[in-house]
Amino acid sequence: MRLTDLLSPSRVGIRRPRDGETFEKDQALAVLARMFGDRDGLSSSDIHRVLLDREDLQSTGIGEGVAIPHASHPLLKEQIAALLIVPEGVEFQAIDDEKVSILFGVIGPRRATGEHLKTLARVSRLLRSKEFRQRLIASDDPQTVFDLIGQAEAEPSKAGS
């Protein structure tokens, strides 16, 4: 399964804070949860809570400006992804203590642990290339971001895989 099968342009967002506005980790996770929407009997606030619970265990900020917020829930029937780009960055307690500009969220059924881990590995490989991350962050609209991911999946060397 490709990441573009789990993602859609409607679940890609670009968040540019207004002058003087700060954008916090909790707010970023709330935006991701709203992008996932209500599904399988879970509200977006339920999904937000599940993401926060996961973050309480350990930050999903993997470094180099990337976080992969992820969680599972027994009510979810399938894996789904959402991607939030925050060019100015969000304090995320990442492993390298740097701000995070790319938040690639993944949620899925609790019973599908193997599939979930494979998806997290795919996201990590996709975002390995600094040049590719910079292209995502520089994108002006969600469709462009989605298309870049599709192109990278079609030509893995373009994403540094």
C-alpha cells in the first residue's frame, strides 16, 4: 500500500500562523485530528485525545523537522493518514530539540500492528531526504504536497529512499 492510498489532498494542510501568533504542539495535534475527521464511531476530539495520549508516552518528533504522530484504536477499521505542514515550525519536544515543520499523522486499527509499523517505516523513508522535506515545506497548496508524495512514491530515488 502506498502512502497516497492513505492520504488525500483534503487531509493535507498548510498552517501559516498570523503575525505574533504562536502555534503549539497541542494545537497542531488538534488540527491533525480535525483533518482525520469523525470516523468509525470516533469524533475528531476522540482522535485528538488518542494522539495526545500517545505523545504523553514519548514525543513522536523524530528529528530534522519531522514528527509522525500516530495512534491506534480498536474502533478504527482502516489506516488513514493526514499531513500538516507548518513552515515556521512547532515546538514538539523532538529527539533533536528542533522545531517540527512536517507532521505526518497516521491512525489505524489496534489489531493491525504490522501494517501500522510498515506505514510508519514508509513515512520515515519518504521524509529522509532533506531536499524532499524542503520541497514539501515550500509548497503553496495541499494538492502540490500530495502530488509531490505521489511522485516520490513512483520514483523512490527522488525522495531519498
